[in-house]
Amino acid sequence: MSGGVDSSVTAALLKERGFQVIGLTMRLLGAAPAVDKGCCGGPDMRDAKRVAEQLGIAHHILDFELEFEEEVMRPFAAAYARGETPSPCIDCNQHLKFRHLLATARDLGAHTLATGHYAQRFDGPFGPELHQGADPARDQSYFLFALDQEILKSLIFPLGAFSKAQVRLQAQRLGLHLAAKPDSQDICFVSPEGYAALVGQYQPSALVPGEIIDTSGAVLGQHRGLAHYTVGQRRGLGLGGGPPLYVLSLDAKANRVVVGLKEALGQSEIRLRDLHWLAPDRVENPVSAHFRIRSSRPPVPGRLWHRDGGAGLVELESPEEGVARGQACVAYDGTRLLGGGWIA
């Protein structure tokens, strides 16, 4: 229970259906200045506690601040220092919610861990399957690709068949005080000063200025530190005149930002590392599927070759723009999430 409308409605619906419900809230950020933005902070913990009291369920606040720093915040900063574009919400799901939080749920004797994610879990002939949420505009399955089947067996997503508007209507019907509470925005641990300041605390090298070059190696200007840039970015380059230029890649070793024309952004081959596979029945090589390279991008057709050591190679039928190291590339068969890996 994060203190938002989604997890609050989840708890209320389960209580209404006759489950014995225990509310778990993770304390992740202490007194950090970013915590009042709508996730994981003091006001949210108070909202979660108030909902639990209203529902008459047990409620525990769990201190995972150290784990959050070590397993989410530090890797986030280190990724920028390597010239990558991290996705900390996936790390938080993989490590905090579905390892530490699930372990606590089991210690409390719980049979199942329920969350407010907009995704769906079905029992298939080869074990549990993870599917997209029914509302494409709210689907969060992309952020859950790093789970495995053993963990998936213990999870349910009661909001998977709802739209956000329907969830708010449920909150009103159930009499929850936060039915109109705004959604959390951006990354929960980033302060109003922006993420670059946080990255600099852990990885000062990511804020060291360097050269902006084109694909021929010509120096066009100076950048403010790799942490300020991501593949596909056009604004904020400080390069005046000429046609619009976009970030094509980040060279951490040379501390350079490489830019070029929009047509140079297209990528049809993507190397993956740390592949997680949720479909034991899909063992053909290659696997034909649709692939999403960012949470906001629609899946596009292609093929995935499994390689040794948890690696993979994706070949898309048509080039995709904004393919960035450190983001996830996730494979779907219709609504079913087959698996995915980190773009290498």
C-alpha cells in the first residue's frame, strides 16, 4: 500500500471479496526532499495507514531505505555514469516489491501478494502467465518483465481488468478518502532540482563536461555531463543553426555525446543482456514476437535469438528510434508478456 488510489482500491476490493488482508507499506526515502511528490513519502504513508484503519485491516510500515539506496538509487546513478538510460521502476519491482516485500508477506503467513499494478496474471497450461492490463493506456506489464514464474505464482493484480477511471469510481463507491488523489509523477526519489543532482552525489563523473561530436568526429560543442542526456534527445543540446540534431549515443569512456540527424536514430538490431523468460513453452530459436523498447512505445514485430549467458539478439522488421542502453526491451505475443532483457 503506497498511499495511492490504486493500491488502496486493491486492498478494499480484496477485503470486500472476503480475503484476510494485511497492508504493507515500504518506507524508502526517509526525510528526503523528494518524498512529497506523491510516492513513498510521509504523506503517502499516512494515507495508507488511514485507508487500512478505514478497512479494519492490519497495517505494517517496513523500513527498506537501505535496500532502496543500494539496489535502486546507486545502480540508477551508476547507469548514467556508464552512458546508459536506466529504468529504476523495473529495479524497484524486481528487488524491493517482489523480493523483499514478498519475503515479508510470506513471513507474515500470507498466501498471496497483491499490488495495484495494471497487469494481468492468468494460469496457463505451462504455469502462470503475465499479460498486459486491459487498458492499453495504463498497462504496466513492461515494468514487470524481470519477474520469474516462481514469483508470479504468488502474485495477483486485482486492477488488471480496470481502467484508471474505473478504479477512481471504485474508490468513490468504497468510500475511500483519496479517490481524487493525483497520480505520482516522475521518479519518486528525484528532488525538485532534477535527477542530475542525485546522480552527481553517487557518480560525480557523470556531471563532468565534455565534447559533443557528430558521427564524423567533428566537435560541435560542449555537453554538461552525460547524466543530462539520453538517446533520441533533441532539446537542450545548445547547438544553434543547421538542421535539428539528436543524441545518437553516449560514449562514457571518452565522455562524449554523439549527435546526428533524425534518420540516424533508427535501429533494427538490439543486443540484450540478463534475459528473463516467462514462457517455458516458447523455446524455439528465434522467437517471433512484438517488442517494446520503452514503456511509452507500442510493440513492433521482430524476432529474438537466445544466446548463451542470458544474452539475446532482437531483429526488428523496421527500425525503431530511441533505442537506449540501459532500457528494457520486452517481448509480447498478443497481450502475453514472454520475457525481455536490458538493452546492451
